[in-house]
Amino acid sequence: MMNKIFISVPTKLLLLVISALLLMSIGISMMSLSRLQQEFKDFQDEKIAQGQNQFAMQTSTDKEKLSLWIESFSDVLQLATKDNYSLSQAFERQYDALQMNQNVENIWLFNESNQLLYTTADAHPKVSLAAKKVIKHKEPDYQLFCDVACEQLVVVPLLGADGSFHVVAMTMSLLDVIYSINQVLQSEISVVSFDHNQKTSSTNPRFLSTSNAKLMNDLFEKLESNISAQDIRESGLEMTLGDQSYLVNLMKLANTEDKQFYIALVDNVSSIKQEYRQQVLQFLFSAVLIFITLAVLVYLVASPFTNRILTLSSALPLLARKEFEQFRQIRLKRRRLLADELDIVADSATELSYELEQLNIEVEQKTKELENIAMYDLLTGLPNRNMLNYQLRKAVANIGRVGKGIAVLFLDLDDFKKVNDSHGHGEGDKLLIEAANRVRVSVRHVDLACRFGGDEFVVVLGHLNSVEDAIPIADKILQRFKAPIRIDSSIFYVSTSIGIAYSEDEITKPELLVSQADIAMYEAKDHGGAQYHIYHADMYQRVAHRVMMETEVRQALAKGQFSLSLQPQLLTKTKQLYGFEALLRWKHPEKGMISPDDFIPILENSEHMVELGYWVIRRCFELLKKLDALGLHDVKMAINLSAGQFIDNNLPHYLHHLLDEFNVGADRFELELTEQTLVKDIDRAIDTMNLLKENGFSFAIDDFGTGYSSLAYIKKMPIDVIKIDKSFIFGMLENHADYQIIMSTIAMVKNLGLTVIAEGVESSAQLRSLTESDCDIIQGYYFSKPIPEVDILGFVETQFVNGYWKTQPTISTTS
């Protein structure tokens, strides 16, 4: 994580003030510049307006003066002259006076035929056109006439006493106009001409008349090449000459074919700019002064606050280190009349230290309690799995230091579930407490005995020279469990199976040792329990084989490698076909036929078995429909359900769906369950059986006599059929005890109103004895081995007539 740069609060406030002042300065500067530009614009507009007004007023005055003079002179002429010559002589005599007094430059006299009678200069075409216009309209005409110079052209009609008509045209100089504008506006003024469509600097401007020729020449010589007269006329132009600033404006006078004529107004704006600079300097000085003042105030005000904040921040880590008393000894508050936010924070921090101290005391107490809960089993008082993991890691880590090995013993109580199921969990908990005591007293004080979970315990033995040193401890535990356990008035005989894993390698993973001991424990259980087994690599191979087998079963199901074989069940006395038991078969593409005994136990409690079981159920429905096609409408189909299949919540819905899909009655199906399946959860098993029983399904107890046979179970459950296991049938004629068990079982079941099926019948003697004992149904190789589903139709057609066995049975030699 990147370290943050520390900036103190006064510095941040100072930066904030500087930023505010900077923004304010920029804003005021922009406003000042805008104001200056606006002032220049207003000044320019005002000057141009004043110049135009003054020009119009002065030219109007000159025209009126000249017109009055002509009218007066005309009256005099009407009394004194009668012909054209005399009239011309009269104007010639007045020409000098007109030049001097009226600024008249030239005079032209035309008769009514527009013939020039008198002139002081060549007549310009515009003069002739103006005279013609006056002759035509008999009224005066005034024009601004620009050629070599700009002059006012005044054309006035004269009516003689004899009725003759003459036109007098005069041009007046603009000197008086320029002088008048100069005096009124206090601006330097000049009449200037430019060539058409040329930049001001690309052709020399010609000053026709000016109030300050040097200034005008100096300014216009400095004009940039890309500035035109039109640009100056529209926006004006600010220029600097020496230390003076000037504002140049142009007023348009006239246009000719090749010239543009303007009145140039030049004003000295140095005072305006000087005033602006003074304002800027005053503003900057004020801003600096305000900044310094605010900086000092910010420092004086914020410094005590920041010092107190720093003191508090340096003290807060004491709370994290649980040094509460030292924290309260630090002076966080200052004696002052008025409290502030920091005083409130300091008070809160002090109160927090008391609360944290109290909370810390409570946390320490609760932590100790939680450690006991987290590390010890509440029921037995033994260390739990968390403590096991912690201590086992330490023991493995110490192997290299002490140079001796460790052993892990994994214990599981044999048939503990029977206690819970038959006597309740309360009795089971008491039994676990006694079992924990027996494990605890069997190990050394340096060893660790833990409850791993449920009825499983783990013992860690350290400082062993070899695995042989662990065997006496295992024997001692087994010996202690041989003694009965008395719980209140009940006596229980509970043994335990022990798996042992040993290691002298400090890099061994602790969880691997537990796993190996667990595998060895299951090996002990598979060999009958109440013994120990030491882990070796072959055990892992068997586990790996089981995992591989589960994977191959999934693939076999997807690839259709499973099939069913049907073994017929016949009524003992009449040999009528009662039904078929569906038996699962697996033909592996490489290994050939795999016995159910090899894969069913492995998959019994796996999710694959549930999926496979649903496939078997559906296939049984399909085969039953094929049997219906042969006319066997009353035969039953017996389906074996695994424990996982039976407790699956989806089973009733699935069966109901198949009944609707295939349109068959539920009474055609007999669901076979083992006693081990039923006793896992008796109450749930009874609820499920009752639900399916309402739909019409019947139930059979398979392998009766090999599990937890009990009349109590049979009386509680809605059972229809009892199947005597073939292990009793095999020895019934040679073993009197087996014979008595079979006879008693048949009698007992018949008294309960249930049907009895004998499995594994392989001889006529067995058949005869079972018939005499009133056994209802027989099943076995004596009549037929299981028939593959592909052959079942042919088998029924050849072996049965109207549903009865048609040949005398012979003993099958097929195993």
C-alpha cells in the first residue's frame, strides 16, 4: 500500500485560502479586463458617434453658410448683371474672397443647357452630373466629393431677372470640419485614403488632411500586414507608440472606383490604461495583504487545534495496545472558558477508554469460554476436532526435533446406531460419555484423546520408536471395551474398531494421517470389528478401487451397460407363477460381467446408487408391460430398493409418475427392503411405507434373519412379505438349528398374516420340506436361475402354460 503524504491542517487551510484568493484574483482580473475592453468599446463608440455628429453638424453649417452666401450673391447679381459674361466676371471677382472666407476650392458656372460658362478647374464628371440633376429638378444638391481630396460639393440653381437659369457648383475644403472635430473631441483627426481590397500596410495610406501628420504616419506605419481598413472601422485598433497608448477609429466618408476615404480619429488612451494598471496593482496589493493576514490568522487559529489533534492521534494507539490507564494520563483537554468540538472528542475518547477496558475484560473472559467450546467437546469433555488439528500439527512439526514418530488411532464404536435407534439419543449420549472415559484412561498423560464426531474418537500417540509401540495402547482400549457398559438399568456391550496410521516423516500432512487411520478403521470393521488394523498402501488401493468403481458405474449408466435379470417366484403348492424378482447386472466392455456383490456394496450409500436405482425402477415398469403382452396380467415385479433410494424424497413422486405413464396398478409391484435399511430411521421409514402403501404398493423384507430381526419392527411396519435369506435355506437339512429357525420363522410370519418367500431353493428335498412347512412362495436355482431381460419372453413361452410351470424341475448345477 502506497504511503500517504502528510499535510497538516494549517497547511491545508492555507492552501484553501490561496486557492480561493487565486480563483478570486482570476475572476476579478477577467472582470477588470472585460470592463476595460467594454470601456474601450464604449469610448470608441462614443468617439465615433461624436465624430459623426460633429462632422454632420459642421458640414451642415458650412453648407448653410455657403447657400446663404450664394442666395445673397444671387440677389445682388440680379440687380447688377444681365448676361452670362457679366455673371462669370462677378464670380471670378468673388473667388478669392470665397477661398479665404468660405474655404471654397473651385467654382463652376453652368447655363441651363449644362454648358460650362466659368470654372476655376477642370470640371469633374461628378460635377457635371450634379449640375444636370439640379437643372432637372430646380433644387440645390449637396454631396461629399472625394477625388484627389475630399471636399463638400454644393450645387445651387440661379434664376436671373430676365428669366435665365444658371447653376453654380462650388467645392469646399474640410479643413474647418477637421479643425472643429479636433477642438470638440480633443482627438487627432485626419482624412485618409486607402486603395480598394488592400491591407493597410501593403499600400501607403494617403493623408489628405490631418491635424497631426507625424503621429498619423508613425501609427499607420506600425500597422500589421493582416489588418485592413475594414477591420479598424468595425472594431477599432489599440496601438502603442513609445510609452503612449492610442485608440484608432475610422469613419467612412466615400468610395471611388479605386479608393476608400475615411476620417481617422486617434485618441490617446494612456490615462485609461494607466488607471487600469493602478487598479490592478491596488488589487494585487490588497490580495497579498489579505493573504498574509489570513495566513497568519489561519496559523494562529488552527495550530492549537492541530497540536491537540496530533496529541490525540498519538495517544489512540494506546487503546489498541490495551494501555488504557496510560491513555487517560495524557492531557487531551485545555483549560478554557468555552468548550469546542475537540473537547467533546477528548471526553468521548476518555469514555471510550473506560468502555474498551470493560469490554476487553469481558472479551478475555468470553474468549476463554469460547476456547473451551471451540477446542473441547461439550458432551464428553474431550478435546474436539479443532484441538486435534492444532495438536496434531504441532506433533508432526516436532518429529524432526525429537527424532521419534507419531501414531494416530481412529476409533469407531461398533453397532452404536442400534443403541440410539432402540433406546433413544439420551441413552446414546450417556454411552458416549462412558466410552470417552474409557478411551481417556487407556492412553498416557502425554497422549491426546479427542472426540472426532458422532461415535468416532481419535488418539494421537507421540514419541514412538515404531508403530509397534502403538499396539499396546490399541489392545488396552479394546480390552476396556470388552467390559459391559451399564446405563441406568440397561447394560450394553459395545466394541470398537481401531485404525492405526504411523509416520516418522516431519513433512507428513496431519490430515493425511487421520485419513489413513480412518481407512484402516474401516478395514477393521470389514473384518468383523472389535479389532485394530494398521494402515498400509493396499488399503488405499482398495479405496481408490472404490472411487474408480463409482466413476465407472456413472459411465456405465450413461452408456447403457446395465441390464436386468428376472428370477421367477412360484407358489409352492401349485407351481403357479407368482412374480419375478428384478436383479441388476453389469456387463463391462473390458472386464465382462461384474458381480453385483462387487459393486453394489461400494455404491450402496452413494448418489450414483440413487440414480441407478431410478433406472432399475423404470426398467421394471417397461418389462412388466412386456409380460402383460404375453397375458401375464397378475404377476408381480419385485424391485430391490437401496437405503439411499428409499429415503430419497423424490421416490413417491417418481413412482406415481410411472404409474400414470405406463398405466399399470401399484399392486403389481413389490418393493423389497433390507432390515438394515429400515432400522436407520424407523419413523421416517414407516411414514414413507404408509404413503406408498396408500398408492397400492406392497412391501417385502429381504434377507430376513441376517440383520436386526425383531418382531417389534415387523409389527410396526406395513409389511406384506417376509423373504427368508438363502443362507438359512442352504443348511436347513444338515443343520438342525437352521431348520428350526426356518420352521419357527414361517410359523411366526403366517400367524401375523404375512406371506413367506424362501430364497435359494436348489433341491427337491428343500422344496418338499418347505412345502410341508406351509411356505407360500419359493425362489431359487431349483426352478430357474435369473433370466436376462432379453430372454425373458422366450423363457415364459417355453416354461409356462397359462401361468403354471409345465416341466418337472431339475437341480441346476449353475452357481
